[in-house]
Amino acid sequence: MARGNGEGTIFQRKDGKWQGAVTIGTDPQTGKQKRKYFYGDTRKEVARQMTNLKQKLFSGTYSEPSEMKLIDWLNSWIEGRKSTLAYKTYKNYKTMIKNHLIDIGDTKLKDLRTRQVQKLLNDKLKNGKVYGEGGLSPRTVKYIYQTLHVALEQAVKENMIPRNICKAVEVPKKQEEKKLHTWDKRQVNKFLETTRDHKYFILHYLALNTGMRRGELLGLQWKDINLDKKRIEVKRQLARTDKGLIFKKVKTKSGNRTIPITDDVVRELKQHKILQGEDRLALGEAYQDNDLVGCNGIGNPIDPRNLVRDFKEIIEEAGLPEIRFHDMRHTFSTLFLQAGGSIKTLQQILGHSSITVTIDTYSHVTEEMLIDAERKMEAMFQVKRVKK
């Protein structure tokens, strides 16, 4: 008769040692029972080990140690989540596994220890390839940790390991100065003068006048714009996936937002729409009308890489300090606050879920605003002293 989980036997061998065995399950491939064996000098010693195992079996906390190597599990785990993750997240996880976690990949999943992971993160922070004196940035090291933590959490759920050792790991910290790279008004005007003759002018112009992200700009359609009310609704973004470029909803509820635009922006959009209409008429049926504000010569979505390439060419042509495309969003935000815009309004325009994020990001500007407010407060109750 087959034994149920938790049942066991114990006996004394001819050499005087005691041996015990507990049924822990059934092999799904062969259908045979799997048993775990214990050995000791006394019956009591073996019985104690068996009792501990039985308690774990009955409470559902037992997991059979896996012989799988860590790298094999990581590769299996990430491919299994490919369909449920955003493409960018999937690629980032893959990069962390390939470039960093591979260093401890030969360790068996069951043998991975907290100290080993801690040493990996410490070494990456100190001796990586791209940050400071050779180490990786704290942000990258944290991402390495997060990748492993999530992967091990799934291994626990699948009873491959009893616990997630990452929970005992301290993510190393290293002081990293947060400095935004932005342009001032003069540099913005120089950029806009130069970009006017380039094919993606309207997207660069909108980036500096709305603070929209690259993907949001590339996903913007004419139906999202109310020129009479001077409003833009952010509803979607263009994203790269392993299946090519696709349109998808913005990530968060706060990201789905309405942005006010100026008369100048309305005028530029109207002019751009006229030029776009001329292209449509010239190409006839060859034109692919996707209702996009920014599109290539035949109406199809613009590859994000081409937009960035054009952006860099304009910077070089204009002789301006090099910044990232995303830094135009920071430039807009900085100039908005310097012009007297409120931090709460900026939060809504940018689509930040929390005003704390906005305040922390633009603390250099908000400090100036506080100093200005201090001056105004001092002037509020100033009373002219009458000479006696």
C-alpha cells in the first residue's frame, strides 16, 4: 500500500546507526513516491528530524531543495513572465541577469546565501564598469537586487526554495548627486530656431512646451487635441516591443491627463496640420493616415530611435550643451516653476501620481520659490515707521 505524505519509518541498521524515512510526495514523471532519509546515532535524534519535516509537510511550509542552478532558474523565470511584463521591464530584467546575476549563476538555487548576494551587490557598487570610480550607480545596483528578489519570490511560491534570502540583504547605498541637466530660456530659443528646419520640429516643440514624454508625443493623435479650448489629452504612448512598435495606454491613472497649451502652441499645431494635409494630398492612397500629430513621410509612426537621433543632430548643429531627450521634460518643468507656475499644477501636467515626486525632482527650483515666498511674507506686514 502506498504511503501518504508525512508517513515514515524508522529502524536500526546492522552497523548500529538509526535510519528514518518520510514520504514527501510523488514524482510527477514516474509516479513513484519520493522519500527523504535521515540518519543518526540514536533513535531519538532521527525521530526529531523526522518530526520537524512532518510538521512542515502538514503546515504546507516544506519545499524540496532544488538542484537547479540559479542562472537556469533566472532564465526560466524571465521567459515565463515575458507575456505579462512590459517590454522595457522584460528587457531590463534580462540585462540584469545577463550582465550581473550571471556572476553567481553557477550556484545552486538551494545553496544561494544572503552573504553571497550581499557581496555581489557591494562589489557591483564598488567595482562596476560605469559609475564614479568604477562602480555602478546605486540605482543600477538596486535594480540588480530587485530582479533577483522578484525571481526568488516566485521560486518560493513554486516550493523550489523555503524562503527568499534577499529579504535579509541590505541594498548598498552610495551618495549620488541628483542633478538635472536642463537648458535656460536662451538655449531653448536657440534650439527651437535650429529645429524649425528639421522634419520632427513639432515633436521637439511640444516636448519643450508641454513636458510630455517621448512615447506620449509619438502616440499623440489629432483627436486628442482641442485647439479651440487649447487642451491636449494624454491617452496613449508608442512603445517598442519584440513585435515592433505598438500603441498602448499610459501606465498610470495620473498619466492619463489633460495639458493646457498656449496660443503659440495652437498656432504651430495649425500650421503643422496644414503641411501634413499637403503631404496627404500629394501621396494619395500611398499615405497611411493614422491620425498622428508626429509621423513619418507616409503617415506611419516614427521610430523613437529616429526621433532621438534627429534631436542629437540638432543639438550639435546649434552648438548647445548635450542633454537627453527626456531632459526637455525637465527643462519645461524648471522654466514653468521659474515663471511662477504652482507645483501642484506642474504635478498634474507631468502626470506624477504624487506631489512628493514633483517636489523632490525639482527641489532646486522649489527652494528658490520658498525664498521668494519668504520675501513676500516679510512684505505682507511691513508698516512704515513714523518718525517722532
